[in-house]
Amino acid sequence: MFRKIIFYAVIFNLVAHVCFSQSLQFENIHFSSTRGFNQASDNSIGFLYRERGLQDNYSEFIYATFNQNLEAHKSLIRLYRGNNALATVGNQQYSAHLFQRVNSDSIKVIFLNDTGRIISKKEFVSLSGSLKLKNIFSGSSDSTFNFVYQKSGAIGYYVIKQVNLNQDTIWSQKLATTNKLALYEIIQDKENLWFIGYNVGNKRSYTIFCLNHETGHIKSQNTLHKTSERIDLIETTIGPNRELVVLGRWFKKKIKSNKPGNFYMASFSPEGERSQEVITTQNAPNTLATLTNSKLMWQHMYWNPAGHWELVGETFKNTSLGSTIAIGSAVGIATMGMVRVNYAALTTKDLVHIQVAPNGELKKTSIYKLPSTRIVSSWSPAFDFAKIAKTYGYFRFRGILTNPYAIITNTKHTIQAFMPGEILPINLTENESKNKYEVLTILGNELIVSKTDAGNTMTLNKITLPANLSLPQTSLPASSK
């Protein structure tokens, strides 16, 4: 039997000392969504944004790369106004950018080298009913990229094309099932590309394709569920033996969006063999079953070389709200009628960390109390709402450090590091009534954080974390109150 350790980390905290150091600024940013960021390498980040104050008929997109020392290189991409950036991806040598003309089916793809020179530029026009270019991912090498095309219709499917720097096709592979396919996730390494698709509905089923990343050959195709069971995926990763590891909620007949379901975890080899499957029923006499018998949204999974998985999640509460408003306010027509409008509120609660062996044996459980956040939106089922909130960063989890293992959170008061086994977290920024910083990414043992002011200037700073995390050295300026 495991001892459940509960850490109450609200009142007393270890606090990092704050000092001035180098920073990096981006001025006149028109948009600064984290969707414009990509991890170019283990020690560098790419960032695509647009500047305000245009003086001519062009939209000026800027792609900047910066390293752990916040040393930046910027490249200018000039397009006619009315273009939106759909996707950006890069590595240490090259970057690829996908743009779409507003109110048009015209798609433009631009490849740059590390000096900002345009290597290739192509335009695609998607006709009605034809394949449409939807996204770009890294390829099997630094000089290749993957294009993702979608064919809509009653039986929709996807096509993956790997291209070279001239955007010539190296290989192309169609991915289809007997039902209409929607993309859930693409996860890849140099050897394998995993495409996870699903069909929509209460009887949602996931199909997992594994492709040879260099040739496009389909190594395996698996349906995640078996017989009448259903599994709702929440987290995926690539394990220590290049296997796909999935984490989610298990149901006997159909997925229930307002119920937690049972804990589910399994591995799939590139050849399609399912192994290390763990299903924990809610009435099982163990802590894992008790823990997952609540609304818990998994945020991250990491294989610890010590021989176990580190799982991080956050519990939440979902509340249905209702209000009566004028129909005119709801549908934009002049009327004296009233209509009932339903809303949902999602409130984040505790941070949960567990260590679990591949066979499902629970090694350790830690629960941390964090300041809650609350999001209100039009009504949607609890776990569907939580997935959306996770995608847009409304939960507090921001990433992990691996040496030593630590969990990074971004709350409304401060940025914190939680080390399993320690009673108190470490505050990495000053505990204030309103946290000014947002964690963008983790490079090595350093956090890159941002702060955007009212003048649309985004300032990046770094927090350097020593191996023992005893006294973090940060580049954040002291608070001026």
C-alpha cells in the first residue's frame, strides 16, 4: 500500500532571489500567440510574428530564432496584406512557414535557411473537393519537412508528403479508414512518424498509423479500442524503445464526456504490437483508482531512466451556468423576446504527480494545492472543455526539468518549481497579486519567460536553474511596486 503525500504549498514557499541580467525584446508585435513558437533544437527557439504600423501594402512577417543566451537572429518575410500565418516549424538550419490569403483558398509555403534567405516559395490553390494543405511538420532530417493534406467528405482521409528543400516530393502516403477520419495528433522522431486519427462521436475510436519516416511505408495500423470498449486519449509520447505510449480514460461501451472513466495506459511498438496495457477500474482497492475517480486532466508523461513513468495532471471542476438574456443580444435581431443561454465554468484545482511502473504499479503520489484559475465559455461537456482549456494553456502546468526532475507551473501569482519528495515548491518569480510573466519554453535547465506590455512590446527573460535547484539565478528584473 502506498502512502499518499499531500503538499499544501499556498502560504510558505522558498523564494528565488531576483537580479538584472540580459533580456530580449520584440517591439510592435501584432500577435504573439505561443502557436507562433517552435522548438528549433534542444537549445534554440523559433518565433514567427507580425509587426504593427505598416507603411505600404505589404504584411511584414518576421521569423526570429534565439538561443539559451537570448541571442537572436531575425528574418523578414514580405507578403501582400491579408495573409494569415497558419503554421511554422524549424530546426537549426532551416524553417518552413505556411500562409493563407484571407477569404481565399490560396496557400503559400516559404522555406528559409538559417540566414533568412528564401530557399523556395510555392503557392497552392485548393479547389473544392480536392486535397487541402493543412499543416507542416519536421521531416526525417533537417533538410526535409512533412506536408499534411486533408480530403474532406463523407469518407475523409489524409495524405502525408515528405518534401525536400525545393518542396519536391520525396514520398507520399495516404492514410484512411472505413469512417471519416479526423486528425488527433502527429508525433515523430527520426525513424518513425505516428499519425493518430479518430472518428467523431460518443463511440469515438482512434486509429494509430506508424510510418517509416524515411520512406513513408506504413509499418502498422491499429485501432486503439478492442471489441466494445472505448478509450479517450489525453496524452501521448514516445517511450525509451521508440514505442508510442498512450494515456487516457477507459470506458466499457462508450466515452462519457462528463465522467472520469478508468485509468488507461498502453504501449504500441512500431510493428503494431500492444504491450504494457494498464486498465485500473474505479472500484479497485488502490490509490491510482481513487485518484483517477475524479476529474483529472493529464498534462504530461515522461520516462524516467530509473525505470518508471512520471505523470503530471491537474484536477478540475466543471460547473454549468445559465442566464436569461434578450434574444437580440444572442442572435442580433430586434425583439422583446428572451432566451435561456447556458455556459460552463471550468475551475482548475490541484496539481497531481504520480510515479508509476510500466506494469501499473504506483510508486508515489504527490498532490499540490495551487491558486485556481476559472474559465467561462459556452457550455460543453466537462472533459471536452478541459481538453480545449489544456490546448490554450489555461491549466497551470508549463513543463518539466529532467536533471533533476522538477515540475514547472505558471500561476496567477508566480512561477514555481515542484520537486517530488520536497515539502515546499520554489518560487522562481516574486509572489505578487498578479503574475506578469508567462513561461514560453524550457531550454536545457533554463526557463524562457515573457512579459508583454500595453505598447505591444514583448520582453523575454531567462531563469537559469542550477542542478540542485537550491538557489535559482534569474534574469528577471526586481518588482517595482
